[in-house]
Amino acid sequence: MLFLTEFVFNIEFTHWITIVLALLLGVLSPKFNSVETQSGTKIQVKWFLFSKPKFI
């Protein structure tokens, strides 16, 4: 992401860009939870693009 902002878009790297990129990464990253089921412990992955949580 920093490469895109500095070289491709010719935007100078400042503190507000760091904050915006951190917020984007926080929203786009999946969330992992450990869920206890009858068959054992499974890892649940929630992501805003998935309609339902996925189990690993």
C-alpha cells in the first residue's frame, strides 16, 4: 500500500496516510474466533465479504 501511495499516485507520505491505511487494513482483514462445537474446537473466520462465517 505504501508503494502505491508514494510512487504510483505521487502522494507524499504523511501521518494521515498511515492512519487511513491502518483503518483500511483493520476493515479488510478477516476476524478469527475459536468456537466449541459438538465435534470439537473449530476456527471461525468472519469477513465482511462473506455472507456467512466460514469454519476451518
